[in-house]
Amino acid sequence: MNSLSYLHLQMELEGKGLINGNLMRQVEVVPDEDMPIMLIACLANQELIVYYDEAISPELQSDLAAGIFHIKFPEIVSLLNIIVSACVSIRENEKCGEAWVYTNPQYRHQGFAKKVVSTWARSLMDAGKVPFYSHKITNVASSSLARALGLQPVFEEISITSIST
């Protein structure tokens, strides 16, 4: 999967949907996520990607775009190359947390993801919280990891955000 696809997945987690090229709108209310008027991302290849809230006029978009090319992003690519595996809560509240897991591609299929997810889950349970491990049905790697962890499916979800007439 390329960097832009990962960005789009993250935007989905945050309740943002893409419409017409570089415009976005809030498609789902996600706690602790505000809808920005402008989202700027620097992909791994250093390409800047910009999305605007659909309510921003084309004139204001041009004015905002004129000021972004001097922005310097921290160099995180090298950091990701030394992380073997990590698991954190992508969402968490006082009752539960939902896992996000990453394993460096050169270290996959060696049991690291299983270890970090188990450690993450134990820390939540120690805090009296329910750990959730969810994944898209098409994510074969996450499904395999869930089976390796001995997790039992508890529900499947379909979200309908609008109905066309």
C-alpha cells in the first residue's frame, strides 16, 4: 500500500471523507477529532498533499496554498525504519481502547505483532479497560493476527452514513 492510501485510511479513522479531488468533509463524528479547514500531509516521498474542508472557497484555498510550501516536516521515515513493532490505542476512553498495530515489513511474520498487541491489551486490562482489536474484513494480516492471539469475533459492523432517495 502506498503512503497516500495510508493517509486516506487514517482520514477515515478520523471521520473525514474525500470528495471531488482535494476537498473533504466530515462523514462520521469521532470523539476528540475536529474537522480541520485544511489538512496538510507530507508523504514518505516528501510530496505535500493538501485537502480543504468543502466549505472553503476556491479563493481562500489559493491563499492558504500559497503559504504551505515553506513548511518543514520532521523526518519520521528514518524513525519508522528502526521501530520493529508497536501497538497503541487509536481510540481510548475510560472504558475501553481500540488497537493500532504496526510492524516494520522486514520483521513481519516473526511474532512481534503478537507480542506488542498482547502487552497493549494487558496494560488496558490492568487499568480495568476492555481492549478491542478490530480490522476490516479484507485485512488478511490483521485477521491472521487476531486468530494467532486467540481472539473471538464479537460483532461485525456496517455503517450507513446517508440514504439517497
